[in-house]
Amino acid sequence: MALKVNVEFAKKFVAEKLLNELLKYLEKDPEKNILNILKLLHKIAREENHKAYINYLIESYEKYPAVKEQFRRFFSETNPQIISKLAYNTIINGVLFGIPRQKQYKAETGVHVPFTILVDPTSRCNLGCTGCWAGKYQKGPELSFERLDRLFNEAKELGIYFIVLSGGEPLMYERLFELFEKHNDMAFMAYTNGTLIDEKMADKIAKVGNFSPAISIEGFEERTDARRGKGVFAKITRAMDLLRERGVYFGASVTVTRENYLELTSDEFIDFLVEKGVKYIWSFHYVPVGKNPDTSLMLTPEERLYLAQRIPVLRITKPIMIADFWNDGHITHGCIAGGRSYFHINAKGEVEPCAFVHFAVDNINEKSLKEVLKNPLFTAYQKRQPFSENYFSPCPIIDVPEALRDIVAESNAHPTHEGADEVLTGATAEFLDKRAAEWDKVSRVLNEYKKDRIARMKM
């Protein structure tokens, strides 16, 4: 055992030295040297999907000035200590050492280990946003510091070094930064409303180095304040200014609805986020769960098709990374939930397959991480993934709703709050069935085009 620990320490020591040299190499001439490193990574990549994605990056970097500018912004606007910390925790710990450990555990036990875990430290929140997916959870429950501490140690033992936080409002958790400091070999990201980020909080984020906040925003001031409360837009844009000034690597999180999809994907709004220092955007389509679910806010097939065509254009014309979860199934090979790439633990400790699928069979307060990864809800999920050969229909909630009904029935999962099962029966379920069928017809032509495009990228 001691020999194994010493060998891993030696490997990490060498990897750290190499990473530091690579970062210095990049700082000298980012435009030239980034391309050299991407080409090297393509040569040494073992899996075909990794090679294809790196090929896409090389092609985009050589062809589109905005992609070059995205890399330039990262190195010129981010504090070098933060770059080093996030790169080490994500690349060395999470990828080079974490993924092989995950695969080894699966080979030994047959249990799949995800890349990350989404955790709600607390259900408390200082806002009450309409349509929030966490809005129906009871207010008050939160996970103990001791359980979170143990969870993160259990995660690292299995090779998981990246943790995503949500809530509630995660920045309301009193000992949050103590966890960041104690687990300084992990990388953390949080979905936050951003209103608690003042100068003192921004200083703490910059100092800890291994935490990246993704600030929720609905569009410009009128739309953001309409959903989140008067004055929220001013508070979060001030927070962005404070983070940018300190060189913090941070992003934005948007919920796309019928009301704001054009604004969120407009040149003006994306340019505004870039100017504010935002480096990445997580785009979530509105799903009718949580507080006061309203199916009329869901994107129509035509609007979703618009996003599927608009986001790729923004990726090559704007210097910012954008993830469109429901339309990016070709990148992820379908749904990533149910323990495949991630799962969700709410503030009561209930282990859910997804932030939007509010059903559970286990509680992390009663079992270890290894035990909950074996749960029948995850097993039912994983044996059905991908839920469709059409990767533009990856989701068992809004794209293949009959799959979610079968999963819940097979695993005997219980709803984690009142009303969670409305997606399975009644008017909401009928609407989802109809909308899924409509989208499938629209997206199948797009899916065939995308498959052909990916095939050509692998050549």
C-alpha cells in the first residue's frame, strides 16, 4: 500500500512539473502554442470520441478568430494562480488520475463512477425565483459539514475530483469556503444567484482559487428582475465586475424559455456577458418542474431548432464557451444523468438521478457513496441510456417521457417533494408526450446531418 501511494505521489509530482512548464509555454505565445498542444493531445488521445473532439477544437481554432480570442481571454484575464489551481485539480487529479481510478473501480465491481456530483449544501435561498427547479423542496434542510467532508473524501477515493454545487443558494452555506480549503485538491463550481458576492466574498473566491461561480441571469435588467426580483440585475452585474477585477474564472447560467430565448442568444446579450468577464455559459432549457411549473414556458420545436442552429454559430463568432445541454447530445452521447456522468444530491440527502428528476430510492445520510452508486434507480437509468438514437432527443423528462415512467416504476423510486410526480401522470405528462413527439419529427433530419458531420470530423 505504501509503495502504491509513493508511486502515485511521484507521478503527480512529475505531472505537476509538466503542467507548470506547459502553462509557462502557453503564456509566452498563447496563439501559437495552444495549437501545438492541441495537436499533441490529438496524437496521444486513445479514445476515438476524444480524438474527434480535439480535431473539432483544432479546426475551430485555425478557422475562427473568436475561438482564438476565447483562449486569449482565458490566459490574459484570469489570475495565473487560479489557472494553475484549476488546471491541476481538473486535468491532473480529475482526468489523468481520476478517470483511470473510475474505470478501475468499474472493472472490479461493475459499478459505474460518474465524473462529477451535483450537491445542494443547503435549501435556503435569499430569492424566490419563478420556475426554479429547486423551488418545491422544503426550506430549511441542509447537509452537515461532516457529511459533505466525508462525501468529498469518498468521491476522491473513487476518482471524482470535480464537484458542482447548487441549492437553494450555495453561498448561504456558512462553512462552504472551509470545505473548499480543506479539499484544495478538488475543483468546485456553483450555480449561484450572485447577489451575495460583494467585495469581501469576491476576495475569498479569488484567494481560494479552486472555485468558479456560475451566476444565474435571465437576460437584461427587465427580464432578470421580473423573474428574480427588483434590483437583482444591478447586484449580479456588480458581482461580475468584482470577479473580473480579481481575475476570477467565472461563468453565467441561463434558463431558456419561450419568453427570453431570442434575447439570451442575441449578439447584444452575449457581447454584454463577454464585456463583463464571463468565460462560459451553461444553457438550460426550461423544464416544467419545481416552483409553479408552467408548460407554456417550454420551447416549441421550432424555437428549440432555432437554438440548435444558433448556438453553434455563437460558438465560432463569440469568444465564450457555451453549453446547450438538451441540444448537445452528440457531444455527450445522450443523457449524462443517473450516475453516468453525474447525479444530484439534494439538501435532505436524497440521491436523485438529475437536478430535474425529483425521485429517489436512497439517502446519502444513510449510506456511503459506493452504496448509493449501486442503487436500482441508477441501474434502471443506465441500462436504457442513450434513451434515443436521436441525440437531439436525449432527455427522459422532455424527450422520451415514457422512459422516465418505466424507470420510476421499475426502481420503485419515490418523489422527493409534493408534486414531483406530475411529470409522470395527468395534464403535464400528456403535454410532455405530445411535445416530445413533435420535437422528434423536427429534430430527426437535423440529427442525420449532425451524424454525418461527426463522421467527417473523425476522418
